[in-house]
Amino acid sequence: MGVSERKKREFERRELNILTTAIGLFQINHPSSVKMDDIAKQLEIGRGTIYLHFKSKDDLMARIQYEDYLRLRERLEIALKEPTGLEMARRAVRAYVEHCLGDKNMYLVAKQCGDSMNVNNVSEEMREKLFHERSNRLTVLEKIYKQARAENLINSKGAYPNVAVAWGMIRGAVEVLLDGHFLKEIKSEKSYIETLEHVLFFGLFSPNSNTKGEST
């Protein structure tokens, strides 16, 4: 191994250590209260060394959120292998829930990083990565919507209104669990997720209820 290759690997290893240490500290304290000095002290390196890897703490938080976005999209893409639009949608819902609840601490850290960071302090390269990854994720969801639409399984309100509403419902339902709402009332996480799927795909009210039909 040449000198340049060794230095590159050392650089990558140190960057991974910085990310891992930051995530660990963010799990203990909210990202907004953790300083770069805290990360440097934990790693026993100078603060300036961290800036060789990340322009700012916002840049570091953006990287954490970006990595979380990647993991989520990889899970969602598996849904595209399902044979029907309905199965694609079901698998996508489960993929998102598994992503959030499989490692609750990591999900919360990534979410808090996204909520806390000042995008103006994020490097242009990382901003572009976040933008493109969001676009890639929407592309996956749009494919699922179009397949369901082609099979006449969904209304004609349009891709983004439907995707946005469904995404908001699922995210909100997940955060009910994470925030501890109805902690005593919800006895089974599995049953709760099954209820989420039922409401999402079949509605809250039964066909025999006296609710009014969809307006035109």
C-alpha cells in the first residue's frame, strides 16, 4: 500500500470515527447542545482536525441526515420488487416503519439533526447530496403511486398530493410511538402498525358508516 493510499484510508477512518462519536453524543444530548469541542475532546483530537472533514457542525449534522436518507431509500426500493401496486405500497409502509422503529435512537438523532441544522452553513456539496437523495426517494414513491394508479387502486388526486398525505400519516403515526403518546393505551406495537396499514389502505370508517362520500 502506497503512502497516498494509506493516508486516504486513515482520513476515511477518522471521518467515520468523528461521525460515530457525534452520533453517540447526540443520543445523550440534543445535537443543538453538543459542541465541536465536545466531539474533539471525546476523540482526543484538535477541533481543527474535525474541520478538515466537515465545514461546520451543520455540515456534520447534514451528513448524518444524508446517511439516514440513504438507508431509508434502500429499504423503500425493495418495495419495487413486489408484483402489484398494493403489495408495493404495503411493503413501502413496512419499510418506513422498520427504518424508524428498528433503531429508534438513530432515527431520532437524524431527525433532530435535520431540525437543528442551518442549511446556510452546510457545504454546497452536501446540500446537493441532500437535495438529490430527497429527489431519489420521491421517485421511488412516485413509481409505487403510478403502479397503484395503473391498477385503479387509488384516486385521481395526483401523485404528490397522495404521496404527501400518505407520508404525513405514516410519519405522524410513527412519531406517536416515539413520543410516547398513548404509551399506556397501545399494548402491542405490531397491532398498532397493522391498524396503521388498515386505516391507510381502507380508511378509518367502515363502509356501513353514515359518512358522506367523496365530494366532486
